[in-house]
Amino acid sequence: MPEPLVIVAGVTGAGKSTIGTALAVKLGVPFIDADALHPPANISKMASGHPLTDDDRLPWLETIGRTLGEHSDTGLVVACSSLKRTYRDLIRSLAPRTFFVVLTGPRELIAARLAARTDHFMPPALLDSQLAAFEPLTPDERGTDLDIDIDINTIVDTGVAAVTADTTH
């Protein structure tokens, strides 16, 4: 069976990097934070408090899809917001086996996490724009939604179970 290709998705502050890192360890595959794949112009734009446009995101999403595709033999977990269906479709067009683990939770919890975070370029002010843009997984998409309002071990174990139950990875 091929190694899993997974995107841990969700709005800023949902815990994508934390959950993604732990998920990759449990699955025995590498981890990449998609923020590291952004071109400098995107990071500057977000750091100054401006949300990215779809045109800004397009080359970044293509890089993510190609990176997943390049890891089809080794497997890979990527932390990437993947807020819209069109973004997920673009990634899947380049890496068809990609399974999405979407982290969801109450706005208040995510806002509190963002307020406590000091080492990230994404300002808390962009949370509402991300929540407004978010499109949940639809039944025809490969993936699962995980509630972040529980302990991290349970989230990771549930994610591992969902990925390993996906027989097409």
C-alpha cells in the first residue's frame, strides 16, 4: 500500500503545525509546513494584515500539490489552510491521493490561541477573513473533520485512524 499523502487543514491558529507534526511522526512520514513554501511577497502581505487573494495563493497551492506528488513514494504530511474547495481541488489535481484532515473549533478557542502566539507572521486580525472563506469538506472529498476542542493525543489518534482507514492512500 502506498504511503499516505495528508494535508492538515484549517484556519490560522487551529493547530495545523502541531497536529501535522504529531500525525507525521505517528504515520512515519516527513512533515512540511506549507507556510515555508509561500513566496516572500505573500508572507509580507499577510504580516502587514492583508489577506491573500486567490491569485496570490495559486502559485503557492501549485507548489504544495507538486511537493505532495514528489513524495508519493515516501508519504508526506503538510500543514496547509486549504480553506476552499477550489484550493483542495487544485492540490488534488497534482496529488490525487491527498487526504484532508480538517481541524475545526469554536472561534473563541482559536482567537485565544492566536492571542497567545508570538512567533508567527499571521496576525490574529485575519482570523475572521479565514473563517468567512472556509468551506467545509463535502461528502465527495477524501478527508475528515476533527474538532480541536479536545486533547491533542485524541485529535492525533483520531487523525491517524482516519488516514489509515482510507484505503486509497
